[in-house]
Amino acid sequence: MRHGFPLAYPGEVIGLLGGSFDPAHEGHAHITREAMKRFGLNRVWWLVSPGNPLKDRGPAPMETRLGRAQRVMKHPRVQVTDLEAQLGTRYTAQTLRKIMAGYHGVRFVWLMGADNLAGFHRWQDWEWIMENVPVGVLARPGDRISARRSVAARRYESSRVPGEASHLLPQGVAPRWCYINLPLSHASSSAIRAAGAWDAS
């Protein structure tokens, strides 16, 4: 990859956690730490997006969100990035195609909260994502039933890796996905914004 992009070496397994992070909070940090343990990831990259195509309201400025994310997620094996802005991509599938093409021999796992799995079938090229990248789904408050009954979960039921074998998720060929239950953090970006606790200026 080009200068300034995260380093990764052949044979490594990198988890990718995307989102607007508007703002980043302890819930994001919590699922990141758990994902590294449960899925056997060498590292995780946060992909702070320029904006969510499924949301009408734009996020806070990128510099503000990146700064907050770097303060919230302090871990030697986690890197906060603006890769989507640098790559000029808007949709997850576009981003994944470019990242995977640029890091030969590196295995990637797409990470998402269960709330995203519930609406995953509305993402652009969502089936391509499932067919090409292992997906790790992490339970969040209130989303367990809708996620497990989602279009994506039902269509790819036969490709599901049991939670007790989550460490095997990156080892096989997609499609494969794994849903794991976690000790839940109730932090949420929308609640932080609603409470006026997020200075996005």
C-alpha cells in the first residue's frame, strides 16, 4: 500500500471495524478488544468513514472524530485510520476490494455489531462481502433477535462458524461468519449526541 497506510505483513490476520465513530466510545473499544481475543486477530484497524451512505445526517468533521477515536482506543495492536478518505471509497465493498488488493498475503476479517447484521442486506454489494471476507459479528444490546433472523443470517446459515469455535473464523475460505455474545456495553454514539456530551465543533 502507499506511504502513510498501516503496515501489515503476509500471514497476519487484521480485523477491520468500520463506522462513522460519531463519536467513538467505550463500547467500540470493548468490542474491539473482545474481537481480538475471540477471533485470534493480530491487529484491528478502525476505519473512520467520511460518512455513512445509509444515514441522512452528516457526521462531525473527520479530524474531530479521528482525535476522539484515538483517545478512546488506546491499544498497541489497534490503529485508528482514515483509510476510506484516503482511498476515496464510500461503500464498504469498495473499501474492502482496494484494501485486499493492496495487502497480498494478509487475511482480513470484517467486524460489525449485531445491529449492522440486522440491516446488512441493504448494504451495497453485501453478498460480495459475505462471499469474500470472513465476518465477525459481535452482540450489542437489543439486537440479538433481529440479527439472528436477518436476511444475511438466514441466507448464510450454512456458513456460520459456531461461537465456541470463533478462533477458527479467519482460518477458512469465505463465506464464513461467526456471531458471538459478549458482556454488553450500553454506550452508544446516538445517546452521547442526544445528551449533548459530544463536542463536534
